[in-house]
Amino acid sequence: MFPASPAPDDVAFTQLHSRSYTALAALHRLGLRPRCDGVFRLLVLGADRNEGVCPAVTARVFAALRRCHGWFPGPETEARQKSVWSHASVTAGIHTIELTLVGPNVTLAGDVEADVMHTIDDDDDEKIIKLSVKYQQRLFHERQDSNSDQPFDLCLAYNAGIWGYAPHEWGPSLAKILVTQKTPIVVTGYSAGENEVDESALREMGTYFSIGQCGDEAEDDDNNTLEGDVQFAWVSERNPFRSEKPRALEFSETDCPYNETRDEAAMRENGAWLCLRPRETGNV
């Protein structure tokens, strides 16, 4: 028996808004365009049942990624850039999104085949971005399919909890994405406190990749160095598209490395975010 995906009204904002808007905001902030003309390749690293157990549910989870309306504020720290963006401006020229969900906790309904691309049937609606979905139940660096070396345009690790794992559990996959495929990664956390500890964990992965200085960090360096395999596009900060539904911890407080009492009121999915990018990517 496979566990069901969350009920729509249980995590309504998170399922139908937060994941999609976080991805769209990252596209805007990083200025990303698809490497393959018209096809944007999006990777969800460390995916689980919250991203859906079948293509129909995954399409609902990421519905706002494909078609939404209105203008949205830019990040609070983005004062030198356009302060607003729209779905149309971010997705201009994109007709298809190929979404790949990867991780050992990927859960599938019994009739869903892994490792193949499933095309979502939209009844030929020309106003919506087409979506294809693939599920892979393994660590990213262990993928052996024929497209395993084809780079993604953006990687998102939703509520990843990188701090809770040993470096060798995340390091090889992160290195392949950032250094080999040269794909930026957005990591979200349930709170600012957790995301800050994720940031610290990433800084300690020197065995797999080195993090250089940029932006405010580089101002303290006499040489204004940009050395390193990767750089932070932005360090941990509040995500403007966090879920509005409070969330309880699913692990013991004794295992928590940050002050959860301070963050308890702000515990919510995708509550904070950070971004690592390959060194060659242009400045944000």
C-alpha cells in the first residue's frame, strides 16, 4: 500500500502555490533561460510524496508553475533590480517544462512507471505550458539512464534538511549538479533558523566543491576574489513565497541544531531560501 498524497485542503497553499512561485521567483532572480530552445528542464532534488505520487497529482502541485496571473514583488534584497515580475515575463518563450523528481524517498502509486517521462494531457490547451514528469527513486549521482548527463536549467531542494545528513549523503549529488552540470540550486527550509544551518552545512562540503566569495562577502576581501567552484547567489533569507500554513516539527527537538523556540511561529514549508550557483553564472 502506497501512502496517499496530502489532501488538497491540508496543505493547500503549499501544494498549489509555494513550490511553483518559489521556482518562478528563482527563475526571475537568476535571469534563467532554457538551454534547450523552448524546453525548461527543472529538477526537484530530494523529492517525496509531497510532490505527488502520480503525474496527475504532480501536475496539480505545480499547477501555478504552468499558468498563473498577476505581478509579483521581487525579493526584499533585490533593490537594484526590477521590483516586480510576472509569470509571462519569466516564462516567455517556454512552451514545455520537463520536471524530474529524484530521490530515495520518491513514492509512486502502483500503476506509475519510474524512469520514463509522463506527458500531462491538457486537452490541447494552447494557453498553458505543457508539462512532462519523470520520477527516479535513487540518489541523483547514481542515475544511469541515457539522459543522466543532460544538464538541468534549475534545481530545487524543497525543505531539504541538509543539516541533518552527513556530507557524503548530499555532497556527490550536489557536486554533479553544481560543478559538472553547472546548474544553480535553490534550497528551502521550514524556517530562517533551519535554512541558516543548511547554509552552514553547505559551507562545510569542501570535499565535494568549494564555495567562493561574491557580493557582500567579497567586499571584505582585498582581492575581491571570486575563487571557488560555486558561489552563493543569495544566502539564507525569508522566502516571499513561503507557505502560509504553520507546520509542526516531525523530528525530536533534541535533534534540532537551531533555536526552534525562536522560529516556532515561522515554521512553514519553504519558509526561507538560499541559492548556490556555478561560478560561471552571471551575477544576480
